[in-house]
Amino acid sequence: MEYTQVTKDNIEQEHICCAISSNKDIQVSSKKDWMRKCFDDGLVFLKRAERGKCFIEYIPAEHAWVPIVAENYMYIDCFWVSGSFKGHGYSNDLLHQCMEDSKAKGKSGLCILSSAKKKPFLSDPKHLTYKGFRVADTSDAGINLMYLPFDEKAVIPRFTEEAKHPHIETQGYVLYYTNQCPFNGKYVPIVEQTAAENNIPFKAIRLETKEQAQAAPTPCTSYALFYNGEFLTNEQMNDKRFLKLIQR
């Protein structure tokens, strides 16, 4: 099976799998700008050579844009095999390459966000368990930190206290997000406009550095929507989905 690693040297030419191909599209340009910030911190984006949603993205945990404590672990940002690519062994292949690369770099294991029950935009806990991952820590938001140790003596990763018990003081709707997810480049402004047009109290906070993300009051920093201080969802909203949520 043939794979391509996206790097700062070829990122202009390479498709990044989870958004449309044009570099002029805000979904693509915002994601690629985020990746450029992370390459020097050890970000790896490995994808199947053929265009499609089949890739794994990972980074040393100390540089991950999530509020976790995971000494000497590799953190998987995103692990996605979809559509016609399922059932061909690509998931096994990508995870194996991530493991071998992480071991070669002296890491103690892998960690990744998941959930007690399958949630959108998070890895399937059943699939991760099948691959040998275990629950390392749980949050009040229903988002779990899972890990796969290479050494049984490795320290178990954990959330920060702020992430484990997500809560903010601000009333109304508050969204924390990063440009790690390309869809935010398009849909966050749409939700902002929808909220303004319907007089819905809404504030979007973009986390622009890893330090801001690591100090965030939510276990999931790519997208975390709060209402009156309480965590609601990590699922990306468009205008219709947001208004439906408001009506509920």
C-alpha cells in the first residue's frame, strides 16, 4: 500500500483528505496554516497516496493542542478511514506505521480522544479497544482519553483538571475551537452570523496557540460548544443544526 507524508515542503501541492482540494478554499487554507504551525513540533500527517479520506495525524503529546498530561506519549489528532477505503486494511496499516514511528522516536505509547459511546468527530471506542487501547481518563463531558502503552511501566496519561471537569462562567453560547478541523473555517462564521440574525447570545473563541489549547476548559479543543457554562457538544454545527439545537 502506498502512502504519502504531508510536510512543510509539499503541503502546497498535497491534498489533505478531509476537505476540498482548492488551496483558495478557507477550509483548506485554514487547516494548512494550522499544520504549518505544528510541523516543527513534530506533526506527522500520513495519508493514502490516492485522494480520499484515509489518513492519520499525530504529534508528540507535549505539543498537542489538547489539555492533557501525557509524558513521553504520541498523541493522535485524527485517525480517519471512510467510505470506499473501509475494509481494506488501511486502518491497521496507518496505525501500525504510527506505532513503529513512535517507538523509533522513543515514545512510551499512543493516546487519543474518544468517548464512552460513539460521538461524531471522535474515534470509535469499540474500534480502539479492539486495537488494544484502554481508557486512561474520563471527563464530565463524556469524552475519554484512551491510551496504548508500549511499556506496562509507562505513566498513564490524564486530563488537566479544567478539561476533566469542563465549566465556564460565561452565560449564553460559547464556542471554543481551533483550525485543526478544516470545517471550522467555513462553518464557525456561518453560526456566528446565524446567532446574530436570531439575537442568540453567542461568542466564538479561537484557540490560536498550543499553550491556549492546553489551558482550555474542555477536553476537546477542535470544537467545544458551551451553554450557560456547561459543555454541550463537540459536534460541528452549521446554521440549520445550530438552530435545531437552540429549539431543543
